[in-house]
Amino acid sequence: MVTFYGKSFPSRLLIGTALYASPAIMQNAIRASGASIVTVSLRREAAGGKTGDAFWSLIRELGVTVLPNTAGCRSVREAVTTAKLARELFGTPWIKLEVIADNDTLQPDVVGLVEAATILIKDGFEVFPYCTEDFSVASRLVEAGCKVVMPWAAPIGSAKGITNRDALKLLRDRLPDITLVVDAGLGAPSHAAQALELGYDAVLLNTAVAKAADPVAMANAFRLGVEAAAPPMKPGCWKPATSPPPPPLSLGPRSGMPYPDPFYPVVDSVKWVERLTKLGVGTIQLRAKELDDAEALQIVSDALAVTKGTPTKLVVNDYWRAAIVAGAEHLHLGQEDLADADLGEIRKARLTLGVSTHDDAELATALAARPDYVALGPIFFTTLKSMRFEPQGIPKITEWKKRIGNIPLVAIGGIKFEHAAEIFAAGADSIAVSPTSPRTPTPTRGCGSGSASLRRPHDAHDTPLIPSPPRKGFAFVAGGGRFFSGPRRATARLVHPSRLASRAPQDDENNSPYAHELKRRIPHEHPLQPRHHSSRRHHRFAARLAQDLRDAGERARCPRAAARDHPVGRRRRAEPAGL
């Protein structure tokens, strides 16, 4: 028994009326299925002709309830118009709403679908929307007023069965009061039974029966499959003893490593990998973008050569083919790369897998891939990467951790040192940071696989060990011979060592006012302003220098470690030519 908009029906199987070899075969197949509801595509060109009259006569003889649909509509306007014609023709407010975006897969246009559903519900329709398994789309349809949602199991006509079990299960768990029907992609009676075992109220199919060698026999087999999954149950409260257990969400950490480490730097070059490996960092992600296959293989191979024989684990970002060929053990994929990746080959190569997530739909997709860890971001606003998602905030970490259970959770995006304790307390297992960012916590000596000790750059008596490296052959020199300090960084310019001789201080380095200034803690609380000098000229110089650095995409710092290696001279009234 299943209920749609207050009306109850004995069969939990709905069937379509298209693609049959003949009207007689269609009629016999529908009878064999035991279906109480059939879907009908409104063909305006044939509705009043002889062909249309014969078709409607067959449907009336079956004594079934007709659910008209908007199949073939590719715009909101066309779908709404077709629905209104169907209401006039069949005298029913019911409409199976389809707005198609792709001609090959017949994938729904989810944006147009929500818009059309909103219009029709306001006009008094009772809508059965055909959509993907995306939870965000389904929730918007429910908010629009739909009491029935019909996600696909796989693309129409593919006969693949349920391809994203976790996403469908998420819909059932999060929408307990909504009638859910698996629509499209079913190819065998066992697929229908599996959908009902997930807690779905009914299934709808067409191609699997209409294109079968014996449509009548296949329709009867689907009827038996649906009946075998009865009685209706709440999600998770009953499963047949013969059904296999669901696959684990994660294969778990491999290679005997704590994975990933509490401190998880994300870097873009082999030099950074070498630098952090020497510090004993346990997990490093190599994230280099816009490389061809040969370049990707080269940089991955070079990075693996650096970490070979050390406790450091190298995680390759995105380039899964290069990771397999080079012999890497660990891989991280974003959502776009996950869609294109061959998970079978990745698992065959025994790579661990981490997956980025930003919303509910992406989490469902990630869990279906059985990841070894899940990354959530951005936690805070970040300028290091262009993001189409709003900052998640720390409360989202707790929610994500509850949903993924014992799978490690990595927090990433805009994280500063002072957030670390709160982020770990919220449930994160690791914090991913970019050492090239001025916000990044700096690892102390000895921070490795078992250490989560982090320090803020430029703290008093704390020399940063991974300062941003200047261009080769250049040194950082404070602008105008003075420090112009801004939030969490000092504004600086690059000067070649050959030009530093005329700027070298004449007195002893350790007693000079500049060496004294270097030892002072650079303040974080004040906006950009010159220190010890308030002239208008220096204000203009500081502002101009800061703008030049921003335009060049530089976030320059003046770490004390670099300053000890290169003398910092005063700015003379008469500067050498060329400076």
C-alpha cells in the first residue's frame, strides 16, 4: 500500500506507457505488473486524432489511475503549459513534472524543475517531480510544496540500478515524511527490491519492461520483486536475511599511518615538500595545478623521491594517473576530479583516498566513494583559492563529524592559529593549511607525526622555520629603511644583494637600532602604518608599496630568519643610481 497526496493504492509499482512494440503488448504488460498507476506522456499532436483515441481507450480498459507527465519539455514555460493542458484533458491536478537539461542522458534541469514546481503548486497542482539524487534539489522541491519526490537511481534507460546508494539513503533519512519514489535507471527486479529495502515508498519504471525480450514476463517479474520487499517499512528497520550487508563507508587508514596528521600542510612545489619533510611533518599534500600528464608525473616522482625513506606521507592532489604510475600511496580528489576518476583503478593500486566536500550533495558523493578521510571547507573566508561556496563555520564541523562517523575529518580554508583549539574541539581530526599563506600556523622544530604543536608566525622569541622564500638571489628589505607593519605581515620589497653594500649599517649589527627593531614582535593589531616616522612622504610610500604588492599578488613577509642572513641598511638621503 502506498499513498500519494491523500490517495492510497495497493501496488507500490508504477509503470510507464512508452516504447512498447504494440498497444496490445503494452496493455498485457501493465496487467501483468499489477500496477495501479501508469504514467502517460501528453502528445498534443495525437490527443484528438484516431491514434490518440485508440490509446486512451486501451488505458480506460485497464482501470488504472493516470499520472500525466511533461516528458520531453526542455523549458519551464513548456513544462507549465503542458501541465495545464494535461489537467484539462485528464481532469486531474496530478502531474509528473519533467524539465530536461540533456538530450542524451535526459538528466533533469534542476534549476528549471524547482522553478516550474513552484509555479504549478501555486496554481493548485499536485506535483510529482522527477529529479536526481541530489539532496539539496530535493529539499528545495519540498520547500516549494512537493509532498512527493521522485529521484532517479541512474539515468533513464541505462538499466544500471542504484548507482549512488548512500545519496538515496540520505534522502530517505533526511525526508522521513515525504513520499519517495525511485524513478528511472532500474533494469532488473532485484533493483526494485533494493530501492524498497532502502525505505522508499514505491518505484517507477518503463524501459526495463517495454524493451525487454518478453515485456509481459518482465512486468510480472518486477511485480514479484516489489511484493518480495513488502511490507512497507521505515528506513533501516527491516532487511531480508539474504541481502548482503552494505559496503563500509571507508576502507580505513592503510600503510600503518596516522592519516592524516593533525597538521596537514598543502603545498604547490617539490621545494616545499623537501622543506617540510626535513621538519618531520607526517602528512604533506602536493597540490600543483594546470599541469599536463608529463609534468604531473615528473613533479609527483620528484616529490616521492624526497619523501622516500622518511616517515612523511605524500598525498597527491587530483593527478590520480600520475600517482598510480609514480607509485604513490595516497591521493586526494576534488569533486570535479572525483567524477572523472576511475575509482576501480585507484583502489586496485591500493591508494588511500581523501575527498573534498562543501555541501550535502558532495558529502553523499564522497561517502559513495568510500574515502579514507573527508575534507570540509572552506571553514572561514579564504583568498588562496576562488570558492563558490560560503564559509562553513565551526558548527558545520560538528555536524559533518556526526554524519561521517569514524572517518577522519579534515578542516580546511582560512584557518588561523587561534582557531585550532576550537576546530579540534568541534570534531576535526586534522587541519589543512597552506604554509605560503600569511595566516598559516608555523610548525615548530620536532613537529612530526605525533605532534600537533603549532605556533603563530612572528611571535616574540619564536623564529618562523618556514618563511615564504624570496625569489632566487634576492633578499627581503623593509620598505623605506623602516618597518611598515600590517595585519600578520610586514610590508617589504625585494632587493638584490649586490645593492645592499651601500645600505649596510656602519655600527655593530647586534647593537644597531635596526637589529633591535628586528627582535621586536611585529604587531598584529594595527592597520598598515609606518613605524617611528609619521611624515606624509612615508605614508604615501607605504600605501604605494602595499598596493604594488597586492597588484603583483605578493603577500610579502619579513621573517627574522631571513633578516639575520641579509643586512638591512638605512635609507640614505641620496640613494645610489638605479634604486
